[in-house]
Amino acid sequence: PSIAAAAETGVEKVKPAPGTGNVQGKVLYNGKPVEGIEAKLCEKFNQYFGGCTGKTYTAKSDAAGEYVITNVPPMTYEGLMVRVFDTDSYVFATTGLAGISSAKYEVAADKTLFVRPSHLFKSDLKVLNPKAGSKVSAAGLELKWQEYPEAAYYKLSLYPSESSVTSPYIGQRVEATTFPADKPLPKGEYRIQVEAFNGSDQKLAETARDIKFTVTD
């Protein structure tokens, strides 16, 4: 079942042209507005095949972080994405996740659809230990990453490549930039992911998605 995007209220920046609708939202990073971010409304959206298709409408955020997608023909749209700074990635505007979004956007004639603020995050958090592709011993393994500006805490996950292995660490909250992995880590390959959050629980950054290492003993 599709979830209608929670109807927000707001002040119309631009009156819709007769017979069309507008979509208005806001882009934030670390709780502050971001200018010049592209927002894209997609007629059709498929997470796994083709992404954003059909008619698309775009707008850029202003100094207040606000964008207005104008002259949109009234109908139901399946996707609303915001570009992550100057990268090639987009996140779903209403969830701030790159994961599944089942929100639908009902654009009505002569009305502005207000959507929740989008919280951007970056993918430039660096893992210092273990190095990608390295082989390590589980005994005395200390995971380390670079301190991230304005981060209040981190979440650490180790995802085993082998589906039969259970990871002792998924979404482990860490208040420092080092973490002694003292629970038993079964042998095999793991993907490490670290996410940085600010004091308001907004995600600031994550590590690249393909950092793997192998526990040999």
C-alpha cells in the first residue's frame, strides 16, 4: 500500500499557474539550509529498474534551502528526489534515505503540495582500520574511522558476506572514533559501514558502501 506523503502546510513562495500545481520543499544539511540543490519530481519511479522515468520536473533550492517545482500537471507522481550536493547520487526527498520509498505525491490544480524537509548526508566518512581488502585477526581487532565535523556519535555495522553468519554489530552506537570489536567475529568477509550523526540525530555522513575486509582467525 502506498503511503501518501504527509501533507505539510507552509507559505506558498509562488502561486501555481492556472490549471497546474507546485511542489515546495526544503533541503537541509546538519540542520542548516543548503542552496543550489536540485530537486526532481518523477512521474514514474522504480527503485530497481530505470529509476526516475516518464515526465520529470526539476527546481533548485535557494539561499533559504527552499525549492519550488512549478507548472506541474495535476496527477499522482511516484518519486521526489534531491541530489546529494554535487555528486551523482540522489536521496528520497521525504525520507532522506537511499532506500525504499513508497510515498506518492498527489499534485492538484491551483494548489501547492508542501513536502517535509530533506536532510542530506555525505558519503565521505573514512574508515582507517581495517583497510579495505585487508585480512585481520578477530583477536584484539580495533575498528577506527576519521572524526567527522560536528558529529555527536556514530553508528557502526559489520555486514557478513556469508548469509549464514550472524553479525554481532549492526547499528552499534559509538561515541568515539574507535571501537574494540570484542565480541566473537566468525571467520569470513565483512562489509563495514559507519554513519555519523549530529546531536539532533540527523545523519551527516556515511562511509563508502564497498569497504570489505576478511577475518582470518
